[in-house]
Amino acid sequence: MNFSSFLTSLGTSFVIFVVLMLLFTWLSRKPGNVEVYYPNRILKGMNPVEGGYMTRNPFSWIREAMSSSETDIINMSGVDTAVYFVFLGTALGIFVFSGVVLLPVLLPVASTDHSIKAANTTSKGTFNELDRLSMGHVGNSGPRLWAFIVATYWVSVVTYFLLWRAYKHVTELRAKALMSPEIRADQFAILVRDIPPTSVGQSKKEQIDSFFRAIYPDTFYRSMVVTDNKEVNKIYEELEGYKKKLERAEAIYAESKKTNPDALKPLHKTGFLGIVGEKVDSIEFYNDKIKELIQQLEVEQKVTLKEKQQSSALVFFNSRVAAASALQNLHAPIVDRWTVIDAPEPRQLIWTNLSKTFYVRIIRQYVVYVVVFLTIFFYMIPIGFISALTTLDNLVKLLPFLKPVVSQKAIKTVLEAYLPQLALIIFLALLPKFLMFLSKAEGIPSESHVTRAASGKYFYFSVLNVFIGVTLAGTLLGAFKSIEKDPNSIFRVLAESLPQNATFFLTFVALKFFVGYGLELSRIVPLIIFHLKKKYLCKTEAEIKEAWAPGDLGYATRFPSDMLIMTIVLCYSVIAPIILPFGVVYFGLGWLLLRNQALKVYVPSFESYGRMWPHIHTRMLATLILYQVTMCGYFGIKTFAPTPVLFPLPIFSLIFAFICQKKFRRFFESPALEVVSHELKEIPNMDIVFRSFIPPCLSAGKSDDHQFEDALSHVSKTGSSSV
């Protein structure tokens, strides 16, 4: 990529961002778009825009985002969202404090060195303007390299300090949330798996009750045996579908009667997709189907609760201290019996995974690891070819008929600016759902844990395939003949390949923060989809609400995407310090724009009280170690004698990781008794706590408890506690 292509990419990305931001300020002021730009506030019963739309300052959202406190974020979007902003702030701080030293020191050191020829560049000889500001412009030996060694240490020290401070802060956030006087159902329950077979004449319910009542005689409340809900849930979902269809048909009929009092009731055909079959009265037909399915549901509920019990259960205590203690206790001498973990929120439970046995979970986990490894390995091949073939020189060689088009200067500039980056972004978009599927296949019991697992897989995939794969692909293809002649040169070639791709990653980062965040703020795509659905598809209020429902921040892909940018910027911070301002803008814009989205748009789908932070911390340290190893390798090819002074850095990082794990991590695995012993604002209604965990397919249409007698235990005679 030459300098004009780089400026074209940067300039057009900035123009797109400005246009999208102006569109946001215009569209968000229109009352008809309020559901798209302020859904979080609407769902919480708040006024979307205080003071009205037309009197609102077009850029007041910036002031509101910057002035909002961490408490505001927690109140609107939960602790997990606040933890995400701790991550953004930490990454931003690392690049700001690094840049304050690296930019004024390293840029003059590199630009004033004349001991190396221009051919040894960081951009394959086509971007000399950047070469003069990078480590590639410094000779292979000499005192100037000491500045880069000191800079490598400075970035590491800054990262250690900010990560330590962030871990302490997130620990305090989690503790404050768990000691809240509000009653949260998941704090009074544990999930028990791997329950052994029952004795002769003993029911599963009796087995569980007698086991836990003997251990916790004063605090055990009752239990809920997990059942196989596949069939009953199928009937329930079909019933809910017919209820929605009935509501839609009634809405259409009511609307038609406004214009024509003699309008006929809506009709439809009962055959395939409503195209063939007998034509029937829709309202009457749906009412009949609902009555029929309600009867089937009641029968299946009884069968499920009596005959489809599994080897796992939810156990409830009348004290959250007792539940936290039970979570940390060893209940059986053998690891595959009476396994206890913390109960997730009721909305998080993945019921189909609760009954997976210990060895099934282990086998599934390792099978998934193998599949992920193979996916990463084989995905590296097409990504490598894409990164290599989307360069114009290789593209013309592959498709010679494009040469007349590509030779046009304007077209060539635009293609060089965007083609490789867009191809990579599109290719990566195909992966997240597959990784979520694999994570669920492990037997993980909660949505938040699945999100953490998928996020980890996506992070390692991104680093190995995008950062390393893209970096090496073009170099290996271009240097294949020289490697074939001298296989030992592969290490030198690989070490040199990292700085040679500096311009690609500069434009990749710029495209992500200008265009990516511009689309995030403007919400053009959700806005268009909402209005199309509202005009042509939605007939009821429920359908309209479903059309504008925003979902959550999407941590499974958002964290890894941000971590990829952090990896790129950190690894290039000393080699090409000019990338640091791009990292600052990316995380600074992200902090600002996503703060607005968290306060007004996204609605969290779960709350894990910051459980994701240890995983984020580990990946940030993995990124730091990759940076340190990269610098060791790059200094190695410089043949700089003092290079071994960098070798302790990865060891320091591993020691730092060990200390953090020992000091902080245990609290993220189970709640501290000191925290959960705080008084609640009222005595908990344990019946409400208990019923919140009953799945909808088993509680639909039931107000009493008699139908659960086969799977749910009777209430303990012990009273409730206040903690």
C-alpha cells in the first residue's frame, strides 16, 4: 500500500464516520425513531429524551456519555457492562501512557537515523513516509536501539500497573453488587449435578432432600429435580406460537372493522405454508388449537415431572450465606458425585445441559477443543490466501483480465485502501455463531458461561488467524523460493514479516473505529429493518416490540474484536509507534460511543457480576506476552548484542499472572461469605425465589404446586433467614 492509498483509506473512513454521526444526530431527534435509539430507557419506563426532541442539542449525547458515572451504567445496564468499560478504560490508559513516552522519544530517534538503506522498510518499500518513523529505519546495531529496549520495558510496566488497578476495581464492583440488600434468586440456590442412582424404593426427590437436609438441617429449603423438557417445551412453544397468531388475527380483524363494519374475519389455508389446504376462520381455528394444546401441555407436564427426571437438581436455601457455603463445600469423596456449582440467574439456565454427567462433560469439552483447534488451523488457510490474494499484485496475477481496470489510478487507490481489510472483516463475520454452538455443546449450564467460552475461542482464533496468519501469509508466499533453498531462513523471514504489514493493520484499525463505530452509533441497519417490519409485517404491539428489541452488547464477539485491536496496537507500539494514536482513538471512541449505547440502547440479557473479568485479564496478559516475545524476536534479527535484557519480560508477565490469580480469582469463582452476610432489606419470600426457577414450559397455566409433587421437594419446616 502506498502513501496515497493510506491517506485515501483514512480520509474516506473519517468522512463516512462524520456522515454517520450527523445522520445519528438528525434521526435520533425524530419521535418516530425513539424505539431504535432509546429502547433501554423505554423498557425501564423512563422518558427517552428529557426536555423534548426538537430543543435537544444535537451533540448533547456526548456530554451525557462523558458525565455519566459508573453507577449510572450499572443501574441501566448492569455490572457486566460496567466491567466492559473498565476494560476499555484500561486499554485506553495503556496506549495513552505508552504514547506519552514512545511518540516524542522513538519517532525522532528513528527518523534521524541514516545508517540503513530505505530498502529495509516496514511496508515492503512502498510507504517510505512511515518507514522513517519506525524501528525499521534504525540500524541493526548502535546505541539508538537502547531507546527501543527501554520503551519495551515502559509499555510492560504501564500494562502491569493498570491491569493490577483494574483487577482491584472490578473486585470492588463485584463485592458491592453481591452485598446489595436487593433479593436476587440465584444467591439462594446452588446447582447440583452428577447425583448418584437412587436406592430401591426411593424417589429422586427423596434422595436429594434427605442428603441436603442431613447436611444443612437449619437452612435447607427445598429442591427442584431437573427434568428432560424437550417434549413439553416443544408443545409450549407451539402453544405460544398459536397465541401470537391469534393475537395477530384479532388485530387484523379489529383494524378492518374500523374502515368496514361488515368486514369478514381473516381466513387462511391449513396446508403447507398456508398455500394449500382447506380455508378456515383464523380466529376460530387458532382458539381451537390453543385449547387442544393446553390439554396436551398439562398431560405432558405430568409425564415429564414424574418420568423424565435427570441426575441434577437445583437446591434452595433460606439464607444466601448458607448457599454460598454449600457452593464452596466438598459434598462427596469422589469427584464425579454430588458436584456443586453456583446457580445462574433463572433466565440464563440452559436446561438441556444441566443433566450432562461428569464424564460426558469432560469428553464433550475435549472434543470441542479439538474441533476448535482444527477450525483455527484450517481457517488459517483461506484467511492466509485471502490476505495474500487481495493485494493488487497477486490479484492481477490470478485474474489477468482485471489489469486494465486496476491500472486506473483512482480505482487502484481505493482498492488498495479497502479490499484486503473488507475481505478479512467479512470472512470473520461467518464464525461467531459456530463458536457459540460449540460452546453450548460442551455442556455449559448458563448463557453467561457460554458467552465467556465463545469469547475465548474467538479471541484465540482472531490472534492466531488474523494477527499471525495475515502477517505471515503474504511473506511466506512471496519468500517461498528462498525458504525452499535455505530452510533455516524461515525464522528470519517470519521475524521480518511482522513489521512489513504495519500499513495493513493501520488501515484495519482505522476502518474498525471510524466505519465500525459510525455504524454502531447511527444504527442505520436496525433503523431500516425496524421501519420495514413495522410497515409491512407487524400487526400487534408485541410484534412491534419484538422488531425494535435491541438485544445486549454481544460480549461474545465484542470483547475478542477489541482484544484483536489491542493485540495489533500493542505488538506494533514499539516497532511502529505511529500506531499508538490509532489505538487511542479506537478505545477512546469506543468508550464514548458505547457508553451512550449502554445508557440508552442495549439491554443486558444476563448478569454475572463481572465473572468475565478474570478471562479478560488473562487474555490481556496473553497479548502482553505475545508483544514481549515479538520484541525479543525482532531485536534478535537486529543482531543487537544487549537483546537478552528483554528475555526476563515474559517471565515477569507469568509471575504477575500467577500473583493476580492467587490474590483475586477465587472471589470470582465463588462469593465471599463476608460479602453475602450483609443484611437484606427484607425477609426473602422463598416461594417467589423458588418459582422464579421453574421453566415456563412447566409453569404455564399453573398457579398451584400440586403438579410438581413428583419432582419438587416439600418445603422445609425451618423458617427463612434475612441473609
